[in-house]
Amino acid sequence: MKIHEYQAKELFKKYGVPIPRGKAAFSVAEAKAIGAELNTFPVVVKAQIHAGGRGKGGGVKLAKTAAEVDQYASSILGMTLVTHQTGPEGRLVKKLLVEEGLPIAKELYLSVLPDRATAKIVFMASEAGGMDIEEVAAKTPEKIIKVFIDPLLGFKGFHANELAFGLNLKPEFIKQFNAMVAALYKLCVDCDCSLVEINPLVLTTDNRVIALDGKINFDDNAMYRHKDILEYRDLDEEDPAEVEASKYDLNYIKMPSGNIGNMVNGAGLAMATMDIIQLAGATPANFLDVGGGASAEQVENGFRIILADPAVKGVLINIFGGILRCDRLANGVVDAAKKVGIKIPVVIRMEGTNVEQGREILAKSGLNLITAKDVSDAAQKIAQVAKG
């Protein structure tokens, strides 16, 4: 789950991470009032969307007067902001963050996240802050410092020192910086974060260390124990189909482009199925994992969500029956097909528990469903669908 910058900074403040003074605004009038309350210039007016690159897209402006706060808030609020992370369709800006400008001496990059390869928590830092960190990593990887922490041992002072020395911090900044990274580690672990990022982390001319920006992502699977954080969820920033799928505990992700929908039980099988679709000469329109123990109702709703996508010209259902029996899948597909109505080809490949009963249910349904014997047969048939 993603949250907005102003929400991330609320958590930063809670954990003692220094942030600029500022507040969220939901109207131009609120933005003007916050600017007056800050009583200092310049003031930064920032668009709040779940995407990076806002400044390059015109979503971050530095206002030097009260009139400019009004001007920039009016132009940004309600705009469709297009960045390299939003795609060409962009995102509608419905919220702003208005905060004080700072006397910046240097910009740094800092993040903390779980590292699957080492089963540790890793801090990444760089003196090349304020830039696209992906570009820095690709072109000058030597500029990125990595410090790994064993979660069983926890964060220690020497971890902070390694980061501080790696960033060539002057003595007047080290104590503040070390306290900040300790707080960020606690935030990451306490809140089950999949990413905590500050870009840029700034050193000011009056010797302060402040999180000028903030980005936090959370592990969706852990949100059941963070009801307070779940309240930060902004459904306007999510794809409507993904929101609908989440109501039924379905793992659904819509792809930017694609013409073949797919339904699978198991993340690994889902990835393999997307490869099969690609190799067949088509493009997957979605990732949909109904899970190992899906009910007929979940299968029905997953199928309905796929068919609701106008870009989908065909569907491949690839199921290995284990906990999710093949007869349960077949019943779910048949129920959904009768309710929604099938107007596109549907290829079904299933194997495993109760596969014969499942095939019999499909055969007797009277629906125009294409049954595949195995994965190879499914690939050939979905290739025919892709070619029209």
C-alpha cells in the first residue's frame, strides 16, 4: 500500500524524524491559509499523488509571495499531472502539501527497505540526492552506499556511523543524522514497511538535517495489524479494478497495456502464465492470482473483473488444482460467465484435484469455452485467440 507525502511526513514526525513545517490542503483557500500561517517565504506548493517526478511534471512550485501561493495552488489543484511514473494518462491532483522553504546546502538520498536476497534490512544512501536514484544506480553505482542490518540483532550505532562516514557528513551533522536513521529503522520495522525513502534528505545552511520529501510503502499482507495506517489508503489513487478485487481478497494488478486476461492460482504460476501469453504473441492484460484456497465466489468475481476490462480480447485460465479443486473453479467460471456473458474466447487449462469433474462441469455448461489439454496446448490456443 502506498501513501501520500504528507501522510509519510506525519509518520516521520511521530517517530522523531525532522520535517519542514507544513500542512495538507484540499482547496486553494486552505493552501492560502496555510501559507499565511507559515508566515515565511519562500513556500513550496506540492501536488500529492502516488508517483514520483512531480517537480519535472510541473507539480512542485516555489512561491515567493502570497499571490504566488494562490497562483500555484490554483494551477496545480485539479490538474492532470503526467510524470514518468504515472504513464501518459497522468493523475488528477486533488490534494496539496504547502510547507516552508529551506536554506539548502546539500541534498542526499536515503532509504531503508527489506532485502530479500540477504533476508536483512538494508539502508541505501547516496550523496547524489534529489536525482533519479535509478539513473544513479545504473550509471554510477559506486555512488550508492549499502548497509545491511540483521533484524535479529537490530540497528546499532556502528550502522549509523557507517552511513554517516560514507556520505562524508561533517561533524555538526552526524549526531542528528544518526538519530534520524535509528528512527527510520524503527519506523520501517514497526509499521511493516516495504520501502521508506527520503529524496532529498537535505543538509541546511543553518546545520540541520531534514527530510524534505517522504515516500513510504507498506506490505499489504501486514495491514490487518495496522488499522491506523490502513486509514491512510487513498482509493482515488488506485485502479478501480484493483480496488474491486481487493474486496474479495484477490491479488489483481492491471498491466499498462495488454489484450489477454489471465486467472491463475499461485503467484509463480501466474508469472509463468504471463510468459506463456507473451511467447504466444500476445500481451498479458493483468496479473490475477486467486490463491490456493479460493472459493467459487472469488473465482466468479475474478472472472467478472477480467471481463470488465475493454482491452481484454481473450482470457487464459490456468489452474493447478490442489486446495483449489478443479470442480470449484469450473463452477465459479460457469456462474460468472452466465451472469456476465462471454463475448470473447476463453481458454481453460486445469490439472490436479477433481480435474475430470471440472472438465465435465465445463462441458455440460453449454458455454463456448475452449479447453486445453496441457500448457503447450493452452499456449497454441491462446496464440490463435491473439491472432484473431
